[in-house]
Amino acid sequence: MSGYGDGLILGFPEGMEAAQRLAQAAGRPCAAIALHRFPDGETRVRLPAELPPGVVFYRSLDDPNAKLVELALAARTARTLGARHLTLVAPYLCYMRQDKAFAAGEAVSQQIVGRLLADWFDALITVDPHLHRVHDLAAAVPVTRAVRLSATDLMADFVAERFAGADPLLVGPDAESEQWVAAVAAHRGLDYRVGVKARRGDRDVEVRFPPHAMGGRHLVLVDDVASTGRTLTVAARALARQRPASISVLVTHPLFVGEALAQLEAAGVAAVWSADSIPHPSNRLTLAPLLAAALAPPGRDDRISPSITT
Ligand SMILES: O=P(O)(O)OC[C@H]1O[C@@H](O)[C@H](O)[C@@H]1O
């Protein structure tokens, strides 16, 4: 047994603050994994020299390619250092959107990356994974224990408090977003509408909304992930034509690559809010208590439990 006690949480450099928030919420010890990036692009990974039987890795998998290699190095090393049961807490789970071969010859990344993660880890905890055609997290990532959490209750409480007495209207930009916007609406009895999206390329997106009286209302665009922000930007432009009182954006996973935030602002979006699955200036909702509640009690990480989908 190491000096850390069982149920140690290990954080990577870019996510140490979030790993510490999780450790505090879960009442567990926390330590850092040190990374050194060599000039040629390889990474040296260093873990604490002794590990307890149960170890939790905290890493959100935005910008995932180098992170995945480093995770593999860390997970394999953890087992040689004495860990027997490895849990990955990945608030944002990468490669979930490529869930089929959209053209002949394409890799089905969801299945391939999911199996890699299941080779390295025994358990996975994630938040609002982009499961669209494949609904079961354990089918995408076949670990022994797969826990799918949702930020939608936190989002609903945030919107209800922010717009108390103002009767906000939640708006999902497309059919894929309906599972989230409907859950947010249901939690606080809010009203919602969903648009129709056609995507022709990474940044070539069209969004239309069926006729609905939106003039003078506070509109909150809700989605799981904003990547280029194109979906939300185009949706906001369409909504702005309805002369609402305001347009805001609320997402679980704020990737917001490139000029996404500036484009949203130019489209008339007054505020952008997110959960802290990825560190970003828009973070307003903290996921640590939700993630902590999903961790097995320290010392019991090696239990075999069924997959959980919440
Ligand atoms: O339009 P960007 O921000 O690039 O991509 C994010 C969108 O693409 C969908 O899969 C997501 O659910 C979201 O609606």
C-alpha cells in the first residue's frame, strides 16, 4: 500500500485544478502525473512511484490524440506500480461523434477508441457523452462499469435562477440536441423548441426553426458540445431574426475552438455559459460533486458492478 491510501485520484497537468476539486468533493487523496514533452513530440509520463490498489485517473479528452497516448502510458504503468483497478473519469469523452462509417472506408472511431479505453481501464465515468445512434455507453466503451452522468439538472437550475420570473425559452439547435434540451426543460418545467440542422462540412451548417413566437423572450441555446461553435452561431443568427429579448448559450462541453466565441458574439449572443468539463472562461457549473457521487467508495473500487446509465 502506498502512503496515499486507497482510492487515489491522479490528475494530469492541464486538469490538476479539476482533479483537486474532485478529490476534495470525494474526500480522497490527489496526486499529479508529471508529463515531459520531448522536442520530437513524444511524452515522458511519470506517476507516483507506489500506488494503492484502486486508482482514479482524471482527464477530460478534448484535443485527444496526444492525451490518449499519454493515458495508455499512464494506465499501463499504474498496473506495474501495484494498481489493480483503474477508473477513468473523463468528463468529456472524445471520438463519440464518429459512430458509423459515413462513407465507405471510414474508421468508426467511437468503437475503436472505446475499445482502447476498455483495454486500459476497468471503469469509466463521463458526462453527457455524444451518444446519438448508439445509446448505451457500455456498447461504445465496453468497460466493466460504465457510468454516464448528465449535467442537465445543473443546467436547468442555472437557467431557472438566472431567468427567475422571466419565462425563458430553451432552444436546441438540432434533433441531436433534443435529448439534452428536453431533459433540462423537464427538470424545471421550462418550455423548449428544437431546430432542424443540415451539416455539409465542419463549418458549413444550416439551422432552421419551425415557426414559433419567440419575439421578446429570453432564448437559451442548449447543446452538449460546442466545437467550432458553428451550429450555435448559425442557430443564433436565425433566432436573432425573431427579435428576442436576449440569446444566451449553455453547453456541457466548451471546446470552442478557434474564433468560436467571437463569432457567437457577432451573431448576437449575449452570454456563453458552460460546465467545467473542460477549463474555459465560460465555466459556471461545477461537475465535481456529481462526479464524486459516482465514484465507488474508496477501497471498493475493485468491485464488479453492472454498467450504469443515468
Ligand atoms: O458545430 P460545432 O460547434 O462544430 O459542433 C458541435 C455540434 O455538432 C454536434 O455533433 C453537437 O451535438 C453540436 O450540436
